[in-house]
Amino acid sequence: MKTLEAAVGICPELEDKVRVRFAGQKSERAREELRQFTFPSMVESIPPMPKPAALDLMHSSSALLLLNYRGFERYIPGKLYEYIAAGRPILVFGDGGECASIVRELDAGVIVCEGDGAGLAGALSNPGEIFAKPKSRSTIEGWLSRHTRRELALRIVGLLRA
């Protein structure tokens, strides 16, 4: 939230232009950060919802936020696959690791480093960067088909057998 506050400090028009909706389960710390955010009209806390409603929310969003904190370097959340399948641009908050690599590989969005208020301001005030057209749909669909749970499990079984 501090990086978003810094971005608004650099580019004040973001306060009226950007809405960030945090959907799903949140820790008490996250809820407190949302309550204390300097620009409360910019954020919305949405309670957990059924998966079809979450998918509808993804499809209706201009971009999707993926929090990519340190410690997630080797972790790929299922949410990333859903984001890619939704075909919406992804704003990865935090560089490094598997998630940032995948988004770069697919040209599926933009990566902003934690604490980089200027970078976040640039990405949000220049939608052409974050809303850049990703690689062709067939490239993304091919990537998704190679990364289903079944395909990944078969690869792991193959490695174990080898």
C-alpha cells in the first residue's frame, strides 16, 4: 500500500483514475492496511466469493494484480493460471521468481518492483504499457495447455521414473 501511496504522490490524478479491488480472504494485517490507506476511495475490499463470481470479476477488470513477494520465488499460485486464461493484463507487484518470468515470457503484463512508486505511477498512468497486447492468443493457449495440472503431473512422474 505504501508503494501505491507513493505512486499517487508522484501522479495525483491516479487517485481519481485507479480503483484496486482486493477480493477474497485477507489477513488481519491486510485488512488493517486497507483501513489505514491514505486514499480510501481507491481501494475496495471484496469478501470471498464463489469461483464463478471471481472469474466474472477477473474478466470485468481492466488489469489483474498479482502480489509477488519475496519468498514466492519458486511458487506459482493457481491464480496466475486463471489470470493468464482470463486474457487480462497482469500487474505483477514484486520482481523476481517464477511469476514474473512467466508474465515476461508471455508479454502478459508489467512487473513493478516493491517500493518503486515511480514505476507503479508510470505503469498506472501509462495504460499502454500495462495494457499492451500480449502474445497471440494461440501462444498463450499453447502455454496454458502445456501447464495444466495433468500435464505437469505427467512431467513429474516422467522425471521420477527416469
